[in-house]
Amino acid sequence: MAYDEIYNELKGKMTDDKAANEEMLKQEFERLMREKNTDGADAAAHLIMENMPEDKRDEIIRVTHIDGISLDEYYKKIDVLLDERNINDAKILAEKLYKKITVDFKQTEKECFVSFRNPFEDNLYQILFKPEKTLTRTPFDFPKYITTYAYILTESGSPLDAIPVLQKAMEYNPVDCGPKFELAEVYKRLKNKKRLIEITAETLRVASSPQAIARCYANMGYMLTDFGEYDDAVAFYTASVMASPDPAIPLEMQHLADLKGSPIQYVGREKVEEVLEKYDITFGPNQEVVNVAAQLGAYYLGQKNLKYALNAMKITYGLTRDQELKKVILKYEASMNPPRSSKPDITQTVNENPEE
């Protein structure tokens, strides 16, 4: 539904009880945020602001704005500066945004602020991490904002300073691979093999696409190449290609051959699993991630919410390549998007990169 429709629908549910209205609108806002319904969340947020006393409204504005600009718009200014390669000015704004987030959205003994991008991340977090604190979902992508600041620090020559910043980014969404990949880049730059192995294992625990899994293995391949452990590097590059082919990997394999001074070739799965086990790293997706995606797909199908059912099923398919599931996905996508011609063209409808 469009903004106006949702606004009018929510307003129709309101009564003379302001406290009850506030609770209802808060629940609706969180639901719409989980469903990535931007118009709906905006409508609920507008009504929340309208319903609250002026002093409380002023406090909300103080927390969610910098210099009169909302945090999401403030981040866009940083993004523009980076596009213009103006890293010095971007750093000033990014540091200010980082301090704003960590001060005004700080965890307490009972409350934890989180930034999930979709219902899958919300569910995966609760299954894997079993939080005991009250979760307060923010309308901003804090991990992205903070990771950008860490990237700027690294590019400015301060990779060590970026480490605690990235650890803070992960607190707001422990199942987001973005901050973890940036931290892996820092460890690669610092040639810290031990920490790279740890962050790779941590990332694989939550990775929900074959591309993310492949990147984890490739990171290990890069590090092991730097350390001269060429045979193990080959196994990790092989694992990366098996998870999701990437044109960069053959180039890395050629670089390995040049360093070694002799031809090299990909190894078999048995050897891959043997080498990965040496580093306590698993081959393939975390089964818990697959289970959450599959259960979420079934749940949304039961709720007749095809949009979210398809999103979850595509994650499951990406991790399993289950051809029967692919048929189900194509069937429901065809029902949602009837072909304009007599011959439906649905062969390209499965999203091979569900994390995007």
C-alpha cells in the first residue's frame, strides 16, 4: 500500500488513549521496518511523532538528526564526498555520525539497538544469538554507516583505529557480513593471520549467499599466499570457486603459480575439506542459516505473503541449489508477474545473489 493508504489505515486504529496509540504505532512501525515497507514505516513514524507530546517529539528529533539533517540524509552527504574522492571532508562527517550513533543509540543493561535490513536477518539473529535484552529496531542502517567510517580510517592510514569501530558496527547487526568483510580487509592489510581466520569463521556462521561464502574462502587464499602456504591457498581458492565462481580467482591462481615457480591446479573436494578442517573452517553454508531461510519461506507462504516467501526461498535456493525449490520459486514468480506474451520467459527470475 502507498504512504497515504497506510497512514489513513493506522490513524483509523487510533483511539483517545495516547499511551495505547503509542504502543500500537510502535509495534506497527517495527513490523513495517522488518518487512522493509519504507512507505509504511514512514507513515507510522509520522503518526508516532504527531501523537507524542512536544517535548518528547523534540527529543526524538534531537536523537535522529545532526545539524537539522536526518541521519540517513547525513550519511548520503558522506557518500557523495567519497564519490568525489574527498576523503578528508568525508572523514570529518563520518566521525561525527559515528559519535552520534554510539552516544545516542548505546546499549544498556536491558536494551539493545539493532539495524536489520529484512525479516530474514531479524530471524537469523534471534535464532543464532538468542538475545536476552529488549531489541529496539532502528530505521537506519547503522552497520553500513559505521563501516564506511572504518573504511575511511583504513584508507587514511589508520587500520588499527578501524578495528574497534568495525566491532561496534557488528553490535548493531551481527548477521550483516559487510562489517566482517571490512574487518577481514584490515587484518589482511596488517597480515594478522590469526585474526583473519577467526573473522572468516565468524562470517561463515552467518553468510547467506554463495558469493559471501566464496569471498570468505578467497580471503583465506589471499592471506595464505602472503604467508607462503601455497598448497593450502590452492585449497581455499578451490573452495571459493566451488561456492561461487569469480573471474578474479583464476588470476590469483596464476599469481600463485608464478610465486611457486611451477604449474598448479584446483584440488578435489576431499582435499578441500581436509585443508579447511586444519583451520577449523567449514565447507559450505551453515545449516542453521539454511534452516532459518527455509522455515521463513514456509511461514510466509502460509501467510500468503509471496513477496517475503520468495525472498526467503531464494536465499535457501542460493545456498542449496535445490532444483525442486527453483521450480517452486519460478511458479510463484510467474503467478505474481503474469507474462505479457504467450510464451513466459521466467528462466532468469531466480536471484542468484539474495544478499543484494
